[in-house]
Amino acid sequence: HLELMKSMKPGMYERDMENVFCQYLRNKYYTRFWAYNCICGSGPNSATLHYDVNNRKMKDGDLFLTDMGIRFLGYVSDITITIPVNGKFTQKQKEIYDIVLKANRDCIASMKPNITRIQDLNVLSKKIILQGLQDIGIIKAGMNIDEMYNAGLWRTFMPHSLGHLVGLDVHDVGRNVTYKSMGYLEDGTFITVEPGIYFIDFMMDKAETDLNLVKYLNVEKLEEYRGFGGVRIEDDVLVYEDHVESLQKDLPRTTEEIEQFMANNKYN
Ligand code: GLY
Ligand code: MN
Ligand code: MN
């Protein structure tokens, strides 16, 4: 993923990023297997969850969301970064990114082996996202977060759960351990933490015409985000007996870290 940040520039195609990833891993590690089709969505395509057409030319000012993983010794990884194509986030992009990063960081920080129920993390991530959207005015001020969560408003912006187990398959199965079950994190659990905010046309249309949802929204403000795309930040987190560790803890993740890394390490 660092290679992607070094290579990225406006005018490249999404598939060029897929090539950077695959060629780097092939050359360096003789990688032969991928965990799933590379997801390389720029601009509006970043709002499509499993977009893998990867044929759009990336423009100055776009966000680029890439979700790629490899298979190594039988086990897979599943990592998402969202970066600005030109190396610099706009204020609007930064605001959305920071909400998603807070959800990612706060969820990982609250993961306690044998104490945290996985479903509670899922709920936490969605409430952080609703709160963040309220703070920037897309959701009306003063309205109750628990109430809009229960009404299902989270689905408009993050229509997937916080993550899934990873292992022999990218969406692996385990003993009663999913974000929808009452299972606890336990020693050996390997799970993704991948909150996101997406501005998906049909989800926006649906919310704006649903009386139970539209009452929470500043529709005019929300409309400013049509075509914005999406942001997802995905870590693979390993649970030990008494702590957890993100295997992506050393990636540049804050907007400042990403901008700095891209400015200082460009190949071209
Ligand atoms: N790569 C698909 C997912 O994040 O679940
Ligand atoms: Mn993924
Ligand atoms: Mn995933």
C-alpha cells in the first residue's frame, strides 16, 4: 500500500494501481495468489462496495479507495486505504475521512479479549459515524443518535457491517464469531475493522424519500455530497489473550501522515 501512495498521480487509470500492487508483490515475494479481485475505485466509483472494473481514469481532486489483499501460505489479508489522487485531501474529503478514521481507531482501541462483544463494536462504529455526520451538518443538530441508529439511518451511509473474520478465506467463518452474533473476541480471533462512509445515489434517494429517515437529514447539505464517492479504512486485527494488534498499525493513516508520505516519497 505504500507503493501505491508512491506511484499515484492524476491521469493514471484505476487498473494501473492494481498493476502496481500485483507487480510489486510478484517481484518482491513471488506472490501468485490474491485474496479477491482488487477493488480500485476512484471518484464516484469509491462508493461502490465491491467495485472491481478498475477502468476509470483518475482525476486531480478525486479520492481513491483501494481494497486489496494477498494469499500467503494459504492465509489471506484484506486491507483498504483511501487516499487523494493528487496527494492532498480537500477540506470536505478530510472531514469525512476523519470521521471514518475515528470509527476505525476507537473501535480498535475498545477491543478487549473476552470482554468485548463483537456486535457491540459494530454498533459503536455506526454511532460514531452518525455522530460525525451530525457534527458536520449532514444530519440535523440536536437529534438523538440512538434513535436514528434504531431507525436504521446508519444503512444510508455504511451499508455493511464493521467487518468479518479473515483466515483461509477473505470472509472466513468461525465459532459463533460474526459482527451479527453475540460472540466475544477471543485469543486467536483475526478480524477486520472496516468502517466506511459512502454517498451512494440509490441509498441517498431512498433515505430522502423515507419519512422515517429524512426527518434526520439536512437534505440540502447531503446533496452537496452526491458524487463524492466513499471512504473506507480497513485494518486486519489480531486478538491475543490480553490485547489486540492491528497488522496495519504502521501504515500512514491520518490525513497528515498520508499527505506527508505522498509528498516525500513520490516516484514521479
Ligand atoms: N474485500 C472485501 C471486504 O473488505 O470485505
Ligand atoms: Mn476489504
Ligand atoms: Mn473486509
